[in-house]
Amino acid sequence: MSCRAEFNRMIEDAMAGQFDMIITKSISRFARNTLDCLKYVRMLKEKGIGVYFEKENIDTMDSKGEVLLTILSSLAQDESCSISENSRWGIVRRILKNILKVKVQIKLQQVLQKMAY
């Protein structure tokens, strides 16, 4: 996660023993995909560092934590992908709408110019 400098610093600090629990708002705020989420949770858990996800009420030090985390992080990843796709579609739609508007305006100007002659 090269573009998440503060996240990386938090992981390094935890691994250095500066704290023994990370409390985060939700799975989607902790990691962007299931593989990263599980990788970091397992790495931290090996060092005795738990991660608590407030929204999902999951404590990774709990025996059920990783199973729930796997399922819910997969859902969070799908939701994130869906949001990205919807955002991209909205941008493309606005671009196409503006292109069509410009083409209509150009055509209208051409017709008006011909009528002026």
C-alpha cells in the first residue's frame, strides 16, 4: 500500500510494539480489498495485535473474527468496486452528453450560417 503513508506508519508502529490494538471505523476504511485486509490482520495477529472494526463489531482476536472478516471484507470490496464503476459511468455519461450537446450546437450554427447567405 504505497499510497497510504499513514496506514503504513500505523502498521510499522504496531509491529514495533507501540500499541496492541487498532480500532477502526470499518473494514472498508482499513483496507481496500480482501487480500490486503486479511494480510495485515494476520500479520498483526501474529504479533498479538488486534484490530477492532466498530461498524461490523469484529475483534480479530476473537475466534470468529477472521471468518466474519473474510465474508464482510469481500462484501466491502464489492461495494467499493460498484461505487467506482458507478462514478466512472456518471463521468462518461456527462462527457457523452456534453459531446452530443456540442455537436448539436455546431450543427445548429452551420444551419443558421447557411440560412444567413
